[in-house]
Amino acid sequence: MRCRAAQFSAALFLGLACTAGADGISSLRAAMREEEQGHMQIGIALYTAAIQDPMLSQHDRMAAHYDRAGAYELSGDYEQAIGDYNLILQADPRNVLVLGKRAEAWWSLGEVKKALADYDEALRLEPRNAVLLSGRGNLYRGRSDLTRALADYDLSAQLDPGNPAVYLNRALAYKDMGDNGRALSDLGQALRLDPKYAKAYLFRAYTYRAAGDLEHAIADYDAVLRLDPGNATVYYNRANANAARGQAESAIIDYGHAIALNPRDPWAYFNRAGLYLERGEYEQAIADYQSTLALNGRNADAHFSLGSARFFSGRYAEAAQDISRALTMPTDGVLAFSTGSDGGLDTKYRLIWRYLARRRAGQDGTDELRRGAAALDGGDWPSPVIELLLGRIDGERLLAAARDAVPELQRKKQCEASAYLGEMRLIGADRAGALSLFKVAGEQCPAGYIEHRLALVELQRLGQP
């Protein structure tokens, strides 16, 4: 009988015997077949049966431990994998392959120091091992120690210049450093070595996206999808890139593909809803925001956005309830004027919109607004809008408060002031005054602002195309 070590060279276990009992070998071979078919638990059970066969040679027993460790890792059970690697290293402490594999398992458990110790020991034994250098470089990069990471990648590339993975790993380090030029150069080299390297196309697309080069990013997403047409993440990212370059229709189609492949991803629904909202397709937006919330009911921005879609469709009472739910949750920061980093700022806008929804529904939200505003710091924008809604200042003082030394900020504040003044004119039955103010807001507000959409909606309702 020919003795066959599973998935690695017998030279890794020099000096060990190679005679085996038939039952253990049968279990070992069956385990390998099951693992190849993705049946990890069955494979693990069969590797265990092989190990327990007293007639199995020491060499094949170590092979079974090695392959069982790999199956454990693929199952996410890194502690059990380390147990098998430990047994092998007790018999062969200079086995650099197993030291490297145990380092990966330690890293997966977050045991960075132990992983680094294994890499260091393996590289002490084989200082010119390109695979180990690249692995340790990945660990350094994970720790943001980019200088050491690049040193390991550079030597690995010198030793194994035909390995595309080394260039991809080094590109990621350059990208982390903000050096997109060198990152793109290395990714290009990886793809010259392997034109079907989907991961390199994907990371090059990310790098182009970070550099603002949407056309090249989309071309690389296209290349990934030719190689891996079932990749929901790539459809999602290509949709984001298309949305960023104003190709809403293409983005909506791609979000649809992403959702079909992964219907449990709330962000694909959320982003598609935002495009529907911008296009004035409010019922589609409402449906997608509801799908988002069915998957993640604690998404404050989805509750607010659902409320805004209902506001625009004239369902004011429902809108007020949606925004009330948003006010009970931590913010993620998607409101128009907000930078997304100030929860108090988002809360002020949500209080404003809930009050407007209440009033448009024929309800009196004044006490509710007053209580909500009392818990926040006043003064900074948009606090003057709240003061207007509470009747503490008039429109002239609001416009004065919108003045800013920074021209762009003044334009944004004045556009918001006009939109909210317009709403108050509508509530006060001053259609002519509202029309004039919404025209100003429509001209001044940037297209992505919720106040711009508000102005367009109200102008249409007032008979203005």
C-alpha cells in the first residue's frame, strides 16, 4: 500500500514512519473527500476516526491532525485547530509550515502576540520564506505597523516576484498609508501576473473609488463580476459608485441584483430607497425603508428617512410617528446639513421635521417641540429654526441668523431657512408667501439636501412645475 499524506508533503515530517492500518487510511481518504465537498463536520469526524486507529503510522497520524486542523479552521473553530497544530509541533517543533498555520489561527482568535511569536520563530528557521514573510506582513498591517509590513512585503516580493498575492498585500499597505499611486501600481502588477485575480480587481476598484476615479472603479467592478457574477458585495459597491456619479438608474438596477443575491442586507434597501426618494418615487422608497427596518429596526436614519418619504407623499401623521421613533434611537447621521458626527444636530433636525409633520397633519406639536428642544444646547444652527417654530423669533431674525462668514455655509443655512419659512407660510395659509420662499430654497439648496426635495415637492403641490 502506498502511504499518502493528506494535502502536504511527507518531507514536512522527516524521519517518521510510513506504515498504516487499512482502517485509518480509509478514514483519512474519506475525510479528504468530504472536506473537498464542503462537508467539514463529517470530515472532522473521519479525521478523528483515523487518528484513533492504533495501527495508523505516526506520519499519517500527523497528516490527519494537520488536515483536521484545516477543517476546524474552515469551520471557525480556531482553538481546536491550534490543539492539532500543537500536537504536530510537539513531534516536530521546527516545522515552519505548521508554525505559520498556527500563527494564522492565533491571529484569527485575536492573539496577536502569539501569532507574531510563531511567525518570528518560523522565520528564524527559514528567514527567506516568502510565504511566511507575506503572512507576517499581513499581521503587521493589521496592527497598523505599516513600516514593518512593507519591509516584509518587499523582501517577499524579491524572493517570489511571480506571486500576485504579495503585490496585492503590499498594495493594501500602501492604500492604508494613503499612497494610492503605489497601491494602484502594485495592483496592476498583480493583475499582470494573474489577469483573473478577482480580489485584485476588487481592491483596485476600492482604491480608484477612494481616489475619486469612479469610471475606473466601475470598470474593475465589471471585471470582478465577469469572474464572479454571483457576488452581491460587488453589485452593492458598483451601485454606490454609480450613485456617486449620478447614474441613479444603473445604481438602482445594481442594488436590485445585490438584494436578489443577499436579501438580508439592509443597506442595499436603504441606499436604493434614497435614490427612489431623490427621484420622487415615494412609494418605492417607503417599501425599501420598511425592508431596511424589518432587518434592522434600530436604524434611526431609516426611521427618519421613512418619515420624510411619507411626508413627501402627504402621509403626515404617519411621518410624525416615524420621526418620533427615530428620536428614540442613536443617530447614524444622514440628515442634509449634518456632518453625521453630531447626534444633537441630527436631533434638532428631527424635532423640526416632526413638528412640521404634526402641523401638516392638523395636530399641535408645540409642547412636544418645546420639551425636545429644552434638552439640547441652543444657539447654533438650526436652533434658530426651532425658535421660529416656537414663535420666539420672526422670519427676518431667522434669515439674519442664517448669515455666516463662510459663503458656502451661508448659502446652505439660507436655503434651509427659506424652506422652513415656506412650510410655516403654508401652515399659516399664505400660499403666495410660501411659493416665493420655496422658489428661493429650490434655487439655493444643493440637490442632495432634504430641503431641496422639500422645496420641489411643495412647488409641485402649489402648481409650479
